[in-house]
Amino acid sequence: MKTEQLKTALNRGTFAPVYLVLGQESALIEEVRALFKATLSTEEMTMNFASYDLAQTEVARALEDAESAPFFGERRIVFMQNPFFLTGEKVKTKLDHDLKGFQAYLEQPQPTTALVIFAPYAKLDERKKIVKQLKKMATVIDVQKINERQVQQLVTAQLQSEQVTIEPAAMTLLLSKTNGDYSQIMAELPKLLLYAQQSRVITEAAVSALVASSIEDNVFELVPLVLQKKVGPVLEMYHDLLLQKEEPLKINAILLGQFRLLLQVKILFEKGYSQGNLASVLKIHPYRIKLALQQIRHFSKATLAQAYLGLEGIEEKIKTGQGEATLLFELFMLQFATDDVA
């Protein structure tokens, strides 16, 4: 079941006794929480709603609540969160979860309670009896991470409901700056909607100005400067990142990944791969591929390989304690700028 189907069912007053909310898309998880809470009045929320974190509370306590009849209302809603015992993950805990009691409840759930189990995991341990029984008895709500096409559809639908449009270039940039992460986009959307309050249009300039840049975006801006061998601007931007408390090893790792991508794109493009094929094969956002294609036109494979190997050498030396990270990067940049590679 998708969240839209859940919304329709709850609006009709149709409830299942047990729900399993499975997946890691935090924006969808919050939407599910809100949908269930919206079915209770303010008074009912006080008397007929409870939420238990199973990383801190034994499951038996939550089940006691679930087995109780509702007070002055038709239904009781009980949330169970972080049921780590449904996964194969090894967790150290002093809690003694009564899984047999949980299984017994699933066999005969309280009909006036909606027990909602939030499992923020990519998958559960299908070998466990409790998992098999839960999946058999529960209504499963799918909140797994969604792909880029679905993200665009959902974001567009959300904007349409607000009577706002978004420029194609703005959508592309938004997806790029958030790596196509739906939850991150939904967190950024209120700022963009506020910006578009008068014009009713979200522009590329608005996304550029209002959506926070990740460290990946900031490091990506270093790449053309490195390739153009502009030592001063490169080192200035590098030290700015250090002042922002970014770790030198992390900066180097992201920069190394960017040059790996440029080298891969260069090799595959020369073999005849199109922009669309490159995005599919390398599993990289098309906007990143577009920028990479723009950058590699002016540089040889030898130059890209030299930069990549130099950054790889920095990473190895940092990890093995063969030098101070900042100095290693400065030396790399000076050497790369003076070497003449065909």
C-alpha cells in the first residue's frame, strides 16, 4: 500500500488492526504519522494515542496499551517505533522483548486498535518467525526510498496543489543539489514556496540561492579550478572548507570521487556512450553527467588520470600517517600545476 492509498482508506474510516510501515524515506514516514494522528480529535489524542520506542521500551508495554479499549472514542492508535528485533542487526540491549507475546497479539489483534509498526529499514530478516507472521497479518505501507522519476512526480504534484510551477532548469538543479533525495527536497520546499508566493514560479536562481549546498557541491566547484591549475583559488577554497570544519580526508575522498567520475565519463564518452547512457551505466544524476561532459572536453585522459592518481596518493598517505593532510594537498596542487602532461 502506498501513502495515497492509506490516505484514501483512513478518510473513509477504514482501518486495519495492524500496519507495518516499512522503508527509509523519512518524508513519507512523517506523512504516515500525520495521517494516523489526523484521524483523532485533540481530546482523543490525549486518551487514545500512544507511541513507544522499542529501543528503550519493552514490546510488552506497547502491547498492553494496544490491548486496551479506547476511552470515549471509537479507536485507539498505538505507534511502535524502532523494532530492531525484526532485522538481522546485532544490537546490545538490556531489554527483554516478549516476542512470543507479540506473535500472540498478531494472531488475535485488538479490533478497536490500529497498531502501527514503523520499521525504518531497507529490509527485514525474512528468516525470523515474527517477521513472517507480521508480514502475513499486517497491512504493509511502502515508504522505501523512491527513484528520481517518482520524486519529480511527487514534487510536481505538491507544487501544483500549492498552485506553483517550477522551471525545468530549476527542477534539474534541485534534484542535483539534493542528490534526488525526496525527503531533503521536501525539507527545502517551504523556503522555495515562500519565495514564489507572488510570482507562483520557482526559478533556477531561487534554487541556487535558497537550497543549501552540500559538501559534495562545494567540492565539485573545486574540480574545474584544479584542472585549470589555478593554485591560489584552489587553496583558498580548500582552506574555506577547513574553516567550515570539514575533515581533510572527507574533502579529499569527495574530490577523488569526482575525478574518478570525470575519468570514467571521458573513457566511456570516447567509446560512444551518450549522456543518457552514461547516467544509466554510472548510476549518476544526469545533471552531474552533463557537467562532467562539459569539463572533460578541454582535458586529456592523461591529465585527468594524473589528478586522480595524485589525490589517491594523498588518501593513502593520510590513512597511513605519512604526512599532514593540508600540506599534502598543497604539495599535490603545486606539483600538478607545474607538471606538463600531454
